[in-house]
Amino acid sequence: MGTTGIIIIALAIYVAVYLLYGRRIARDVVKIDATRETPAHRLYDGVDYVPGRWPVVFGHHFASIAGAAPIVGPIVALAWGWLPCILWIWLGNAFIGAIHDFLALTSSVRYDGKSVQWISGEVMRPRVSFIFSIFVYLVMILVVAAFANVLLGVFIGTPAVATASLLFIAIAVLIGYLIYQKKVNLAVMTVLGLALVAAAIVGSVHIPLSLSKAPWLIIIFFYIIIAASLPVTRLLQPRDYLNAYILWFGLAIGGIAFIAISAPMTWPAVTSFNAYVLGGQPSPFWPAVPLVIACGALSGFHAIVGSGTTSKMLDTEAHALRIGYGGMLTEGFLSTIVVVAIGAFGLSVAGIKAGEVGIAGWKGFGIPLFSQSYAMGLNQVFAIPIAMGALFATLWVSCFVLTTLDTTNRIARFAWVDILTRGVRSEAARRSPAFRFFTYKWVASAIAAALGIWLATSAGAFSALWAAFGAGNQMLAALALMTSAVWVTNVLRTGKWKYAVLIPAFFLWITVIAAGIWYISARIGSPPTLAIVGIMLVLAVYLLYEVIAALKKGPKEVV
Amino acid sequence: MKLQPVRQFLKDFEGGLRSRSTGYIGFELREMENIFSLLLVGSFIGIPSPPSDISVRLMPYIVREMYVMGRRAGDMDDISGEIYGLFAP
């Protein structure tokens, strides 16, 4: 089968699932009512609650959920073969991930735009909301570790990207300065910024920045702390602004290229159920797959975005399906393109035979496997030089990784303060110098960065750390989906259609718990990584107790 | 003519992609507005400046800010959720 065939099948499945299943969920589970006022209208204030046209809200939502993870996950998972990967992406999207995102969005709409964390405390007990913060903090530490590791691999493996990424940061700071301090016209700055980025990509080929692991780790450590503590206008905002254009451009030309080329899939369709995927050890496809293909199929972060931000912009409930459910399918399509690109060109990029994939001694390939494959697709259709295309694709990933590190550290800092504030009840203790020291923004940032970088250095194989991040992300998704399941069962009281949520919620919970137990028992990660996964497992088991207690307690009033 | 809806969709979608970054600015602006409002009407809750009569005279101009501030005070139990949503990786 060729790339065009797979992409057409993917599009057909997504359209069918959206029309036949998504709409049914919207109608029979959530009982979407286009005439019901959304918080954006009911609580309109021109600041937080503002209705937007659906493509704007969709673009905002998609930019918030799409990052490097839907690209990195499939790269690692392809050791099982492209067919099981793509099936997990499609089925995971349709029956778990998209429902998870859609319900997080709609439940938030029904609760005046509150976050899924708040709703979990409302439909279960307030302590679940506290557990949510602990989960978020632990996952953020793992994100810092995993993405610092990704960045390390990219910078050491492709020194020109290190140069391009540093230039990109400098360009973002310059653009931010000119826009906000010198009040230069935004359109002029956008054109200038993109021209400078293009020049940086071309120029970086000639000035690669080669450093070893230790100096890069030190640089990344200080970068995380400084970037996460700077006002957003200095770096985060202008860089995210330029990132949006890179994402848009990359998706558009990549989508066109891989529909047009129709190259045969040379990567093996299936290798082995126990392929050597994680930490150089035989890894069972089930339950380990969600630890690897996290965001491409389903992601706990999406519930956080959908419920905290997107829900306040929704013009009508009728748009929730295309934004929540459709947004997840679009991200799945991005992962599909990654699988297809590597499926078509991966073997020639890696210089291996099909029989060598996923066997004993398999260490996997990093970002270059995707960027080179992607570049070969662009080369065949647009005649873009492979070196330039690969550099662009790697910069695309590294830009998202850098933004992820920055925002993750900010969240970790807030979560840290939230946990300490909720944990320390006494006012006198909160006024103590120790409390103030540990909640000071630079200290809180440094703690998260230090823990993350320490994990990154001690985790061993990259895939082992990536799987720990995946475990945290998927447990967060299980927590959000369980919250939605309780909401659907106890608040909406949707009858037998509640099983459309309860079954995926429990399936995800069982899968993630089984995967976590396997991860620990097989000693895939380093001791600190295993400890974090262990803590999250305990919290996930406690969560089940809370869910069952809430379900037994029975219905609440309809919201 | 028939391409107009497609163009509008692409324009809106592209605007939406950028709106995540402008959302950061919005968040900081809102925080500054909160501080500004608090400074203006602070005399009512014990912050000594400015004097109450100035606050009362300013009040017609800050109706929206006071409304938003009041609602946000009610949402304080979900502030971490909002921040996670804004910066989610």
C-alpha cells in the first residue's frame, strides 16, 4: 500500500467516525443544544469570556494541543511496525482521545468555563482536584526531562539545528522588543521575523554549533529557568507567534506532499508483538503502546486546554464537536503523516533492512528519522533540497520542544505553589521564610528544572524516559476521562449511552495501570523515574476508589 | 466567488493559530487591569490610596473592570486550572 492510499483511508475513517460516532455522542451523551447560551455569551466580559468564530477557536485550540509529542511518539513506536501504530492512532483518536477532548470541553461549557480540575473536585470530592495538581506537577517534571532529552538529541545529532534554534530565540526576542518597546508595525515585524527565520535556516547549515552533552544540559537548565520566569512579551509570546507560522507552513506543505507522492510503504507493516521498543527491552504492544504514542492518539493535556481556555471562547454548543472532537482527529492526522513519511522513506534514511526493525539490540532513531523522511517527501513534490527540508522539519520540532520546556516549567512552578499552598494550611506557616523561599518564582522554577534535568541525565535510554512521560500524560487523560464519565453518569444521566464513556475510561485506566506496572517490573527507567511512575500509579489507584465512590453515590442535579 | 468561504476559513484558522500567543498577552494585561482596579478602589477594602472620594468619582469609568474583577474573585478556586490551560504544553 502507498502513502496516498493510507492518507485517503485515514481521511475516510476520520470523516466517517466524526459523522457517525462523534455526532451520536454529541446528540445522545452530551445532548448538545445549539440554543443553550454558552459561557462566552452568558458571562461575556470582553476579556475572559469572548465568543469567537469557530475556525478561530479551532485554530487556537489546535495550536494549543499540537506540539512535538505527536511527532516524537510515532517515531519511537514504529519499532512495532507501521500498521499497529496507525491503528492505535486511528482507534485511539476515534474512541478515546476525541471523546476525552470533546467531553472535557463540553463539561467545562456546562460549568461556566471551569477547568477539568475544578470539575473533578465538583463531581467527585475536592481532594481529587488536589490530586490533579500533584499529577500535573509530576507530569511536568517528566515533560521537562523527556523534552530536554529530545532537544539534546537534536542539538548533538544536528548541530546546524542548534544554531538555527538559538538564532530563532534571538529573532523572537528582537521581534518582541521591536513590537512592544519600539511599537513597530506588526505586519512589518511578521514579514521581517519570517524572513530572518528563513535566513537562519539557510545560514545555519554553514555554522553548525557542536557542543557535547554536558554543556548543552547546563545551557538547557538555565534556559528553562530564565525563559519560564521572563515576562511573556520578552520571549514566549513572540516565539509562539512565529511558531504558529512554522506549524501552519509545515502542515500545509507536508500534507500536500504526502498525498501527492504515492510512495510505497517500505517500513515493515508488523514486526513483533514484543518488539524491542522501550529501554532496549522486549515491550508488549499492549499495554505499552499508550506510553509511546501519547498525544497522537490521546492526551491528558488536551483536557486542560479544552476546559480552561477553549470553553470560554465557544460561540455555540454546536461548535464543540468540530473543535473538541475534530481537533483531536486533526492531531491524529498529523501523527498519521509522521507514520506515513517514515513508512515510505524511513528505511533508506536509517540505512537498514526491514528485518532489522525492532529486533534485539534495536536502539531506535531520533528526530532525524522523521525530518529526513519528511524532507524526502518535500523533495519529490516541491524539489526542495533534502538538507534544507530536513533542517526545517528539525527546527519545527525543536521550536515546539523549546516552547514546551518554557511553558512546562511555568506550569510546574504554578502547580508547585498550588500544592504547597493547599498542603500548608496554617497561615503562620505560610508567612514563614521557608514557605516564602520555596514559593519564590525563581526557586520554584529552579526546583522543577533541576529535577527535570537530573532525570534527563539519569534516565538511560531516551525511549525509557519518553515512556515515563507517556505514562504520566495518559494517567492524566484517565483522570480527566474518569471525571467526564462521572459527569455523564451522575449529572447528565444519559442512560445506556454512558457506556460510550465509561468503557473507554475504564479501558484507558486498566491499560495505563497495566503499562505502569509493566514499566516498573521490567525496570525500563532509572530508579527516580520508576519512583515517579510508582507515585502516579498509587494516585491513579486512589482515583479509581474516588470514581467508584462517586458512581455509587448516584446522580446529582442536571447542569 | 465560491472560494470566499474557504479563504475566510483559512484566514480565521490562521488567526486562531496565532491567538494562542496573543492569549499570553491577554493574560498579563488582565493581571495588570486587576492591579489597576484594586489601586483605584482599594480604599474601600483598606488600601489607603487613593482617597475614597476620588475612587467614587472614578467609579463610572471602571464599571467593566469592577465587574470583571468581581467575577474573577469568584473564580479564584480555579485559578490553577486556568493557568494550566493557558500554558499547557
